[in-house]
Amino acid sequence: MLAEQAQSWPETNRRVLVVDDDRYFAESLSTLLKLEGYDIGIAHSALRARQIIEAFEAQVAILDFRLGSTVGVDLIRPLTERRPGLVCILLTAYEDVDTVVRALRCGAYDYIRKPVREEELFATLDRCFEKRRLVAAKEAAEEALREAKKMEAVAQIAGGVAHHFNNTLAAIHAGVELLLDDRLADSDRAAYAGNLLKAVMRAANINQNLLGFARRQALRPTEFDLNEFLTQLTIDLKAELGGSITVTLAVAAGLGSARLDRDQLGTAIRHLASNARDAMLQGGRLTIEADQAELAKDNPALADDMPPGRYVAIAVSDTGAGIPPDIKDRVFQPFFTSRGRAEAAGLGLSMVYGFVKQSGGDVSIESAVGKGTIVRLLLPQRLDD
Ligand SMILES: Nc1ncnc2c1ncn2[C@@H]1O[C@H](COP(=O)(O)OP(=O)(O)OP(=O)(O)O)[C@@H](O)[C@H]1O
Ligand SMILES: [Mg+2]
């Protein structure tokens, strides 16, 4: 990263590509610029400009408005595609509004009138290089910010792992010491061993969720009936969530089978249900909806890395407290939790995110404070091994 920054900012050599089919004009312009200390490349055609732009590493290109059968504006896009960040200026003898507007619309930074006046030329070039410097400085600052955010996220994960590892070690340490104590009554031994086992199970659970987030859980897709699966899960959730929460399942007609990791899908929905329960301490309604659809290439529901095809959509919604806007961006982060209690690791949504992504799907959240939250999972209907 440092090497890249040093290359792009600050710029020492000012490299300008002159593209003009009028050889005499191109030569005289180049001579003038060389005398001012610029490194100059010359192309007498659009084709030649495209060929040499990458190797010459120009920062600025001066393009003649008329270039044989093409016009200079049409060259801006192919040149900037080959060399992102290239600043283009148009040379024009026709200073009519249409020409200038068209040039600027096509991405030209500025234009210079022919015949060229030296002061205007140098002033325009100075502005071009200043713009490049500012853009490079902004990019460097943004990169530094991205890096800092990444480090912060890594620190949060490392801190979370250390915290829970420590808790588990402390529980095991205390438990083993007690078990080794001769004075311990035999009747208490089983209870202490049970607590020890609980601490180990809890640590294993945290580990499973972390592996899920890291997409390191092996997915074991099997074919199963979605309706049956969700019906059974709903029955279990009704029993687990208690009477103050109404659980409703709404399954679209004709919802067939799916080929996914059934157990992990169950764990993910349970995480969502447990979040819903925590958001509805005074009671409320938990709704699970499921549907399937054929999503075509341009469907906005498809994230960039998702191919078109058949998908299952599962939405889990609650009528609870909602997610405050200031924490909405962080809820998928491992170990992010707004709950004050020790059992909340802040790994539920992280597992959901990792599982859905690893399955080739996507997850989104819609929430309104005081009204409730909807978490939507979109999963490919048939996952290959
Ligand atoms: N349905 C919801 N309603 C309101 N807030 C929610 C909901 N789901 C998640 N959140 C917020 O997102 C945070 C992160 O959720 P996540 O499930 O990852 O962790 P957690 O529930 O705090 O702990 P864990 O799931 O590990 O027990 C929660 O602490 C809560 O602030
Ligand atoms: Mg949770």
C-alpha cells in the first residue's frame, strides 16, 4: 500500500500525452511543454493513443477535438478505462457552447482554445495536476480510514475471542480446583462437574458461531421439504419462546423442497427468533414467512456475486423494540451486542451472515424503532456439494 501511495502521490514527473493528427501542431506543442519540464508522449491517432497510454503512464492527456475520423471526446472513455485517474483536456478551435458542454459531459476536465496561448495552457495544466494531487490525497485518506476501520474490526474480534476464552478458562479453572478439593462432598461433585460441562459447551457454541461467521463451517446440504421443516421449527419455537409471544408461520402455496444445510438453517432462524424474543420482552408477534422465486439476471435482490436462478426467501419479523439507526451498521459484526448480559456474545447475527453468504445467498435487515424488525434471508434453493 505504501509503495502504491508513493507512486501516485506526490507526483514528481509531470507526464502529458498529446494526441493530435496535425503533426506540425503536435510537435510544436510538445516542444513548448518539454521546455517547461514536462515529459511528453505524442500520438497522431486515436488508435496510437490507446496503444501507448498505459506504457507511457500519462497523468494528463491533451486531445484534439478533431482526430481523423473520430473526435477527441470519444477517446476519453477508452483512455481513462486503461488509465484510471487520467485527466483529459480537449483542444478545440470551435468554442461553441455545444462543443464545450459535450466535452465536459464526456468526462473532459477542461478545454483549451486553439490557437493555444501559453499562459492559458500552463494555467490549465497546473489545475489538472492540482486536481490529480487532491484526488490522490483524498484516496490515500480514504484508504487510511478503511485500514483503520479494518483494524478496529479485527481488534473487536480479537478482544471478543480473548474475553470469552478467558471466561471459559476461569470457569474451568475454578471448577477443576473445586473437584480436586478433598473436602468436597460426593453429593456436590456431580453439580460442579455439570457446571464445568456447561462452561465447555458454551465455549464450543461460541466457537461454532465464530466458525459460521468465518465461513469455515463445512456446509452439508441435503434435500428436505421446506414446509415440513418450518412447521416443525415453528412448533419448537412456540414452546421455547413462551406464551407472551405469538409465533406465526406463513408459507407461500407450493413451497417445495430445498437443498441446503438444514441444521445450520435451523440454527440461523433460531438466532433470529432469540433476537426477536429479546426485542419483545413485553410480548409481541414473531412471524416467519417463506416463499420461492426465480430471480432473473437484473433482479435488484441479487447481490453482485449471486447468479440468477431459483431462490428461497425467508423473512423473520418481530413487533419489538427495533434497531436504533446508530447501531444498525454494526449488528452483523462479531461480538457486537447491545445486551448487558453475560450470555450474549454478539455472535447470533454474525453466524447468520456467514452461513447465508457461504451458502451463496444474502441477508438484509429492515427495522423501525418502536415498531419492529424484519430480517430477510435469500438462499439459493439448491446448493451443490
Ligand atoms: N430483532 C431485533 N430487534 C432489535 N435489535 C436486534 C434484533 N436483532 C439483533 N438486534 C441487535 O443486534 C445486536 C446483535 O445481535 P446478535 O444476535 O448478533 O447478538 P446478541 O443477540 O446481542 O448476542 P447472541 O446472539 O450472541 O446471544 C443485538 O445485541 C441487538 O442490539
Ligand atoms: Mg442474538
